[in-house]
Amino acid sequence: MQPDTPPLTAPRSAFLTLLVTEAAERAGFYGMEAILLLFMVQQLGMADMGADLLVGAFAAMIYATPLLGGWLGDRVYGARRTVVLGSILLSAGYGLLALSTVYRTLFEPALALAATGNGLFKPNAAQLIRCLYEDQPQERDSAFTLYYMAANVGSALSMLCIPWVRDHAGSLTAFGLCVAGPACALLILLSRTRALRLTGSAPDYAPLQFRAAAAGAGAIALCALAVMAVLSSASFARLAVLGCLALVALLWIALYRRAASRERLNLVTMGVMLLQSIAFYCFYQQMQTSLTLFALTHVDGTFRLAGHALFTLSAAQFQALDPIFIILLSPLLAKLYHALASRDRDFSLPTKFAAGFGFVALAFFIWWGGTYLAGPGLTSAWPMLGGYFALATAELLIGGLGLAVIARYAPARLNGLMVGAYYLTVGAGMYLGSEIASLASPPATAVPLHNHHYETLFGILCLCGLGLVSVALLLARMLNTLEDRHQATV
């Protein structure tokens, strides 16, 4: 039985605890992710195309495993307990990843543990936020936007620091420092149980059943083994991603067939927006793949103004521009959403998605323009900055509100499971993005400073972004009309 409604200070305390926990956990994850691709290419000797595809497969598994985590949080352990388990597995995964710099055979098991731990942590941390604001839907978009900002506070710091540590102290030390992120999150969760006692899913308020807990542990072990199998084969990874998409489609169909008539419009809206999320994350994944490899060999990392050098970023550190801009923009958007909602003039979620694709097109236009102007030479760092600013804005409008889509349109009784399904679509989009990025991998005979492969890629992605703006605007208009008609008949 859940406790009575807490005083106003209790949700605030729990929300701040969850923000700090998310920031700490994401610091470890994004620090690891910032150097992973370059570690594969520079130290494991992998070709650009193979590294892109393996990173894509890992990203797909990072976002596929939340389906299991959401189910365990909803039905077995509860959201709070599952977040704790996720922190433990993430710490173990990063520790093995550090050891893999010495023992190569530990590399795939380390990634499998990290992906599984992420699957337990992510959907249930979001579920705790949702439960906290279940009775305050008008505050939900702002809460999720600030939650997204907290994740980027941790990632920005680690994506600046961890690559620097790797350059000066080696990959063993850098990956080892990543362990501190989920370890700190675990300590916060265990020390702040009182603050979090008033939020959680139903199993959190009931005694843990041994048989169910043992079955859940077995499912977690099988999940880790399955992820290892996927990472061992590019063809298997591609098949797994297609299987994940098919699973989400079947889940949506089953929900739609069983849903009450008043729920079906919400499910249609959610389905359309999940498809748009897949498209967006194809673009988003370029930051970790094609843009990082492009920055490694084709970008002058020194920012200059009037001939004077200001500062320099390494190829891995350019990725930190995204969370930095997220941090700067999130409070502004949160205040805007709150102000519009208080006047009953807020834009609908489909409309925000359409605007997001406009910024996607702008980002790749800036990168294409910078590459085109540079010709065969090094591209200036300033177009990289402008493109990251535009893509960060798009991320807030699409990726940052993805969880709000689930919170608003998914049936409340299955919210954790649908958060997992949402992450499945994110992973599929990121894998497809890695497949796209691999097309820009130059052949071995290419001239090192000849960047026409990337110029072509950025140009094509800019045109695709423009096309998606038109599609998203049409869908937004259609969905908004359907919702207005539905509200009129209620």
C-alpha cells in the first residue's frame, strides 16, 4: 500500500535527489562513450567502418535493454530497487572495461554489463520522476526537461575531463574514473532512501518475493549473455535491431487492440512520435560516429578569433558541446513551457517535434557548409560549434521530450514497459545512424585530408532533415486536429 500524499517539500527533496543521481550516473556513461570509439580505432586497431558498426550495435543494446528493466521495475523489483541494481551493474561494467585495456577478451563482457546495467537504470529513474509528478501533469514537461538537463551536467563535465585524462594518463585510468559515476549514484540512492520512499512503482511498497527475485536475476543474466552475442557479429546485430523494431510494433498493436476507445487516439499519437524519434536518433548518432572521426582527421580543433587562439578541443571533447548547450538551453525552455502552460497556450508535443527537425536540418547545413568552404584542408572549429548548438536545440525539442510523450500518451498501468519500448526505438535509430555513418568511412586508398565523403554525408542528411520537417508539420497538424475532435466528444 502506497503512503499518503506527501507534503510539498517531500517531492522537491526527492526530485533533487533524482537529479543528482542522474547527473552522477550519466557522468560515468558519457565519459566512457566519449572515448570508446577512439579507443577502438586507435588502440584496438579497428577500421572506421567496423568501429562505427560496433558502436552502433552497443548503442542499440544500451537502449534495447530498458525493455527488460522497465518490466522488472513494473512487475518484479520496483523502480527504486531496479535503479540500485542498475548502478551496481554499470559500476562492474566500467571496471571490466578499464581492465580490457590490458586483457582484450574482457571488452565484449564489459560492454554487455554496461548495456544491461543501463537498461535497469534508465527506465526506472524516469519512472520515479513520472510517479513524483503523477498528480501535477502541468509540471511534467518542465520536470522532464530539467531532468534531461541534469543528465547533461554530468555528461558535459565527463566528456571534457575523461578524454583529457585518456590523453595524459591512458585509457586504463580514464575508464577507471568512469566507475565513479554509477558508484556515486549508488551511494546517493542508498543514503537517500527516506527522501525517495514516497515515489516508486507498486512492487516498491510490497515485500520482495524470493522466487520472483530469482527469476528476475536469471533474466538479467540471460540479457547480458544475449548482448554479448549481438556485439560479436555485425549481421547478428542488424538482425537483433530489426527484431527489436518488430517487437515494439507487435507491442503497440497488442495495446491498441486491447485499449479502450478513449485510449486509442493516444496510442496512435504515441506511435507516430516514436517513428519520429527513430528518425531523429539516426541524426543524433552522428555525434558519436561520423562527426567524431571527422573531427579526428579533418577539423582544426583550435578556436581562433581575429587570428588569436582561444582554446582547443580534441576530437572526443567536441562531443561535450552538445551537453553544454543542453545545460544552457534547458532552463530557458523549461521556463517557456511553464509560462505557456500557465496561459494555456503551450505548443503540442507533435508541434515541438516538427520544430526540432528544423534545427536538425540547420545543424547539418552548417556542417556541410563548413566542410564545403574548407575544401581539401582542415575545417574550422566554429562550424562544429554552430552545428552542435543547432542539434542540441533539436535534441531538447525531440529527445528531451521523448519521455514526456510516454508519460502523456501511454496507459499509466504500463508506463515502465512503454518507457522501455521508447528506448528500444532510440536504440534502433542510433544503430541505423551508425550504418549511415559507416557510409562516410573513406577507403584505405583515400587521401587523408580529402573530406568529400563527409561533405556528401552532411549534405544528404541536411536534405533528409528538411524533408522530415515537412512530414512532421503535416503529422502535427493531423494529430492536433484528431485530439481536438476527441476532446470535443469527451
